[in-house]
Amino acid sequence: MKLFKIRFFALILFVTGWSSLLGQTPKITRGPYLQVVTPSSIIVRWRTDMPTSSKVLYGQKQDKLNLTATSANLTTEHEITLSSLKPATSYHYAIGTDNIPLAVGSDMFFHTAPKTGAKTKVRIWAIGDFGNSSDNQINGRDQILKATTDHRPDVWLMLGDNAYSKGFDDEFQRHLFAQYQNSFLPNTPSYATPGNHDYGGKPDQFDIPYFKSFTMPEKAEAGGVPSGSESYYSFDYGNIHFVSLDSYGKLDGQHWLYDTTGRQVDWLKRDLAANKQPWTIVFFHHPPYTKGSHDSDKETALVKIRQNLLPILERYNVDLVLGGHSHVYERTFPLVGHYGLAQTFDKNKHVVSAATSDQHNEYRLGRKKQGIIYIVAGSGGQLGGKANGYPHPAMVYSNNTEGGSMLIDVAGKRLNARWVCSDGVVRDEFTIVKK
Ligand SMILES: [Fe+2]
């Protein structure tokens, strides 16, 4: 995105009727960025340095932005929903106030989601523990850009600890919004899950920049069961059902994620029971299995999530669970029923797998089911750490020296996942094929 350039003036004025450039010009200080994409709608957000009205011009051709959505409400936090869009369709857009264009550019575009259940190829980018402006974060971003020139990510999952170290607004600004503004934010819809750092270490404080920065599909705008909460939500994209859980907040003043009598887990069960999509990906920050910078044998939340939550995820045939928190990359075997400490892991008992080799890089399920693969992708910015007993025995692959993030491609019945490191090397990759 480039701030408005002179060569676009005539075009934009002609197309839109933006007619006045007089007076003080507001500046964009954040965004534009995209939220809650569905087959027929998307939300465009941005921030300005003074309260203004909001206007989005959009259309299927960059030189013909013939549609308009506006709000006369004067605000610095702009949030405009574009609706009545066509599914699986590309649009370009520009933003401004009611009468002043503020930003337009060749990177300001979006693709609407395919019709729910469609077998269209979907590319997911998942990254955890990233917002620290480290070389690892920046190099990793550039490698993902390079790896996705043929197909930009459709869905961007932020796996928590999105802005270090206290989740302050200026930390989101510097470590997240500034780092991705010239690459992914103007064209890649993001879905966040909260980490302990996003909460500033205070699990009972919900008036935090994390919740103000993102718009969650809490009303099931894109499918799933309405959660009625910004903390946790679900959505469909193509033939994938996604669920984001809050593994840090003390919800309703009393329930952690592992308190399975709380509203979050009650909703989760109803949501998973109603899910009809062939693929299910659940993401939350705190990993049930890890021996990196955190130890799933020692940390209460990790132990209890493993004991109490995993039987529910297993019951509803979840395919992948993505998390972070530990600043390493780890990928488990497909697991069923391993709720104890690492030393109780028994490959013969706890691995239910359709792997075609000992390498565990190809799973051909046919009509069979297999266990859940748990991935820690917590080295998107932060990096390193080693707990006693590293690597965890339930892991196919562990790496605590390289940073990176995941690209997951789903095309019909085939899912391919690869871990793209900050030097561009893919160091782990696997495929699941269903019937
Ligand atoms: Fe964390």
C-alpha cells in the first residue's frame, strides 16, 4: 500500500466523486487490513490520526472501483463491511474519508472466500510468537512472500503472542502492523488467537489492544456456531472448518480453557458437533505437547489442556491442532489418548496413523481415521529453548534452532503442510490424503 499518489488523483476523482482535497489531510496510521472474509463479505479496517468519516471504493478492476461503502461516523478506528460480494472473486479497493482519498495501491486487493464446502485450493499461513521485530520475524516474512508468489495466503492465522512483550497498542503497531503493512496486511485476511503476551500477563483483563485491533467472527458470519465472544470463534473457508480458542483468558471471571464446564468448551462441543466440513483445524496458543521454551510436563495450563480438552478434540475428529508459546517448531505423530507426562508416551499405544513410511511425511487415510497431529509453530519471531527431555517423544520432528512459520495447502481431499524457515529452507513437510 502506498499513501495516495498524485497519479491516482484524476482516476479516483473521476471514478468516485471524491471531490474535495481542501483542508487538513488526515493521515493513515494503521492499515488498511482485512478481517472476517466470507463468500459474500469482508471487513476493511484502518486507523487515522484524526477522527474522520470512512469510505471504501471497490470493484473487480483496479481502474474501475465502481462500488462504494461509507460511514459518516467520525472516528479514528475505521471498520467498513463490504457486502453482496461474489464468492471466490478478486476485488481491488481504495480507502479514504467521505471526500478525501487516503490510500490506493496495487497491493490493495482481496479475494472473497469460496462457497462453503467448495474444493477450491486454499492456502493457509500460520505463524506464532512473532511480533518482536527480530531479524527472524522479518526474514521469515520475506521468505513467506517469496514462497507464495504463485498463490498468496487466503487465510492468515496468528497463533498468539502476536505483539511482545505486553500487548500494548504501540507494540502491536511496531511489531505487527508496521512489519506487515507493505506485504500482507492490505490483501490477506487475518484471524488471531490470543497469547499470554497479548494479555500482558493479566488473564482477567479484557480491555486490551488485542481485542480492539481485531474483529472476530463471533456471530458465525463465515459459518460455524455463533460464539458470542471475541475470545473464541469459528469459521469455514472452502472445505475447512477453523476454530480459535482462548487458552489464556480467565473467561467469565472463572473459567480457563481446561475447565470444560465453562462456556467456551460448551460452545466448542456444539460447534464441532455441527461441523460438516471434511477438514478441521483448531488453533490456540498453549500447546498440549512441547519440550521447547515451555514444558508440557510442568506448566499447569499445558498439562490440564492435554488432560481435559484433548479427549473432546479427539471425539470430533479434529485433523490438526496449531499452537505456539514454545519458541520452537514441533510436530507430533497422529495421537490418540496420550494425556499423561512425556515419559508415559507409548508409540504402540498412542499413535493411530495412516503413515506410508517411518518418515511420517505421507498419510493416506482412505476412509480410515487417524489421530490428531499437534504442531507448535512458535518460532515466527522469538526463537529457541529446550526443556528437560527435549525432544518430546511424541514428536515426529522438532527444531529449536531455526525460526519459521507454516504454509498449509488444502485442495479437496489433500492437505500439504510445510514449515518454511526464515532462511527459506523447508525443514518439515507432510501430506494427508483423505478419501
Ligand atoms: Fe506464550
